[in-house]
Amino acid sequence: MTAPANKVTGTTANNAGPLAGVRVVDMATVVMGPYAAQILGDLGADVIKIESPRDTVRNGAMYRNTPGMTPLNLAVNRNKRSVALNLKDDAEREQALQIIGDADILITNMRIGALRRLGMDYESLAAANPKLIYAHAQGFRPDSDRAELAAYDETVQAASGLLDVANRAGDIGAPVVLPSIFADKVAALTIAYSTLAALVHQRATGRGQLVEVPMADTLLAFNLVEHLQGRTYEPPMGPTGFTLSMNKGHRARPTKDGLAMIIPYTAQNCRDLFHAAGRPDLAEDPRVAGDHIDSQNDGEAIAEMIESVTPNLTTAEWVEVCTKHSIPVGPVLELDNAPEDPYVRDGHLLDVAEHPSEGPYRVVGIPIGFSATPASVRRHAPLPGEHTAEVLSELDRRGAGVPQSTEEAR
């Protein structure tokens, strides 16, 4: 990494980012669309958020009682300027259309019917702004019989088969939702890379395009990378489910002082682990005596053998042993302790910044580094409508033919 990427720095030529000069309009709600737009903002784009204060992200717990300023808002709306407009009001909708008319990218997850009624469907906006990349995300494909279903992260996890493999791996009798807004965030990453691909095309041709990102399709494709397995072939040559991930022994192990993910993938890994734990007798077990482990038939038994010895050493001792013998290992990070974790701290992944209204808060760092055009956090998450007057004045200036630099726009 070239430098801490999460300090609020202000825009300079040195930290403008690889997307400097690109204008993005974020007309999305909740997490998926706003997170995608934030990623583009982190990369240097000028992101204008057209929003209603009723956005779900704005309606959570407000620890410091500032309306609209929630932890989730701070996590997905930095590097943006907020413009509060009521799209059902003719005059304010016209202002929104003017903002979009000068944009490179629009990100929205509004339903297609609502967008058409507002005159904000792709065909209408592309007629006025042919260079526009129109990224539309919703739960299910717009040409499917599920198009009008309301989509939530949990329902998309179910539709993608993720709950099925989690249930089969855990053998718990009922599918358990992954405790993360997983579908939204995977879809957000997909929106980000898809719009960047379309941006390359736009820069080459001057033409935009419609980019559709259905959450269910996105997560299903993501899930099937490893889990299609025997159903890859026609006729099928086996069941779905990646054996290693579905193995019930694929779990964190108790150590003398905590938990660690200790994963001996090979028979030699197992023998080295047993010797280090002071159990050479287990190293002679025929199930780990050869070159390979039969994880399908012996996986659970070997897992029990491993877990019988991992409490013999501390987590730090296991990290040292596993590093020496090239055994995959990772201490289990407790999120409450993340700010003090040496890896997190040294990578500036949770530095403290000073928000104008919220005071000191932790900024989640940008996890990528660019040697020539570093990404940066240039703006705190804004108050609802904080930049309405500023952005609308820019419309007036452009209408009057006043030149405006990218720097001024920020």
C-alpha cells in the first residue's frame, strides 16, 4: 500500500484517483447501489447522491441523534455530495434530470415501473444523454416472472442456493442466513466492475449503455463457481456442493487461549500438526499416512483428531507452528477487537477521523492501493441534502456557459 487510504484528505492532483473527471449519480437506496457508488467515489469519481431522507440506510440507529446519520450511512455514503430532491415534484424532478444529463454513470435500484412513470427509464435518459451508462440493479431479472418481487438480502441468499449449501454443510435442519448483507455487497461489487467496463467502452466510442445487475443471478453465478461440481456435466456425474467447503470439519478449532482457523489440507500437514501437538501416535494413523487425505470418507474423523489436539497450544504457538510447516492458519478476529488488531491497525483499516456533525468516528479503509493514482477518502458521508444548493448552483453556472473544472465540482 502506498499510504493510508482512509484519512479524509481533500482533493489534490496527488490523490484525485484513477476515476478523476468521471461524474456518477447515485440514485439508489439501502446498501447495494450506494456501496457501489461509494467504491467509484473512493476511486476518484465525483459522486452526486440524489436522495430522499427516507432512505432505509438513513433510518437506523442514530448514536449521536443527527437525523439521517447512521453507522450504515457512514459506511456507504462517503466521497459523495448529497442533493435532496422529491422526484414526484415536477420542478425538482427536472433538476434531477439536469444533473443526470451531465453524468457519465447513473446507478439506481428503483423499480422499472416507477422509473418509467418518472421519465427516468434508460430509453428516456439515453435520448437526452447518449454517453450515459445506466446501471440498473434489482432483485430479479426484469424479463422474469419474479421481476416485481421485493428483494431483500435474505431472500436473494435463498434464491441463489447459498442457504441450501450452508444448511447441508452445517447439518442443522433449517437454512441459516449468512450473517452479513452478502447479496447486496456482492451485487455492489458487480455493479462497480460492470460500470467500469462500460466506461472503457464509453471512452472509446462516446456511447453509453444499459447495464443490468439482477441480484439473484449475480449471487447464483457467484455461488456456483465451486458448488456446481458434479452437475457441471451433462448427464450429471455427481451432486452439487464443493467437498472441501461442505466438510463438517471445515471449521475454526479451539486453542489453549481462543480460536484459530487451522486447516491442514494434506496428509503431511496433519502429521506435522500432530507431532507439534505432542501426539506422534496420531501421525501414524493410516488415514493420514499416505500422500493424500480422503476428505469425503475420512474428513469428519480427521477433523475430530485435529480438534482433540489443537487445545494443546495457544493461538500464537499454532501460528508459529503452522507458518513453519506451511499449514494454512488464521486467528479468529473478534470484531470488537478489530481496532486494536495489529494487522488492521498497521493497514490503517479502521483509523479515526473527525466528522463535522458526528465527531470522532472510525473510517473503514480502502483495501486497494494504486502506485500512481491512489484512492482516497476525500469527503465524509454527507448530511441529507447537504450539497443541494451547491450542486444546483453548478447547474445554473453550466447553463450560463461558465467553465467549471473537476476540482471546483468537488
